Amino acid sequence: MTIIGTKWVYRNKLDENGVVSRNKARLVAQGYNQQEGIDYDEIYAPIARLESIRTLLAYAYALDFKLFQMDVKSAFLNDIINEEVFMAQPLRFIDFEKLDHVYKLKKALYGLKQAPKAWYDRLKSFLIKH
């Protein structure tokens, strides 16, 4: 089992005038350290091929269909992972009294190899149910 490291990613959000309106921080797992068969099993999550998207758009245009899209904010962060994944204490969240402790993840985190599949599994079960 690999203990996954983390990295903070910072971003400034700009308003319409190009002025910083918000600062954002995201904790990202260093999933490139994960080992197949040890830290994760299956990571496949289907994606639409560009040709399929172009065909759909052409078909919708030809038949005057309305298409809608959506964005699920923080999609990867809502999904429970099946594997046991342990993460090192992130910078600025270190417990100096327990330096030898790690965190056990219950939900996916950006950067984990299994995060896209966890999101796909959740979306699939929702679509089948509804």
C-alpha cells in the first residue's frame, strides 16, 4: 500500500474587469505514486469520442433539436471510493503531535487514479435509478 502525497493548487478568480475577485485553493492527491493492483484495481471511465460529439451536434442541428449541457461542481469529491487509500498529512494541516499518522480517504480526491471511475459509477447509478 502506498501513502499518497498531496499538493495544494492555488488559483485566482477574476471578475469581468480582470480584477481578482476570489482566491481558491484545492488539495490534489499525487496519484502518480499509486500502483496498479495495490492501490487501485479498475480505473476505466468511458468518455465520448470527438466523432460522436460532432455527429450528435450535426444531427441536432439538422433536426432543429435543442441540446442542453450541465456541469457538476466538485464531481470527483462526492464519490465514495472502494479501495483503502491513505494520504500523508497535507501541508498546513500537519498534526505535530502525531507526525507518524496518515489520513484514510473515504471519498475521492482530485488526482486519484480511481476518481474518474468513482464519479462515473455514481452518475451511472443515478441515471439508471431516475
